[in-house]
Amino acid sequence: MGRNFEWVTPDSDLLEKEKTKIQPPAMYNVLLNNDDYTPMDFVIEILERFFSMDIEKATQIMLQVHYEGKAICGTFTAEVAETKVAQVTMYSRENEHPLLCTLEQA
């Protein structure tokens, strides 16, 4: 009453193909762009509210926006980056500021 078992080993070529298909998602930088109308305090508020920055980091990024014309606020997956841009844009418009928030591939 012996049973015969056949040992099956995974095809290493198939496993290798499966490994190469998995790639990390594309990442995007969310940027704030300088303008001559949005108050610096409002930019700091945006950075604290939507990017969870403390006052020191928010001030540093705000100054970079002011002096260099733009700054990266964070790097996120596409959906998160698009959501951040939409939230910042909507909040800025609700507060009657022309602050421009954009994204670019990291």
C-alpha cells in the first residue's frame, strides 16, 4: 500500500519572471510655487496642515519657496500627490490666495 509521490520544484525561470514584474509605484514631488500675493504665514499654515510639518520645517520650506521660486513639500505616490495638490489648491482658493501647488515626477 505504498504511495508514490512526485516532488515538484518551482520553475526558477517562472519565479524570476514574476519577480521582475513587481515594481515600486512611481513617486511624485509636490511643490509650492512662489507668487507675490500669498502671505508667508499662509504658506506656513499650508505646510503644517497638509504636509504635517512642524513650525521650523514649514518656515524653512516657506523661505525656500520665497527665495528660490519653488520648493518640494513632499514625495508621494501619484494618488496621494494629486490629492495633496487638490487640497492645497482648494484651501488656497477658499482663502482667496493664488498659491500654486504642482506635482512633478520624482
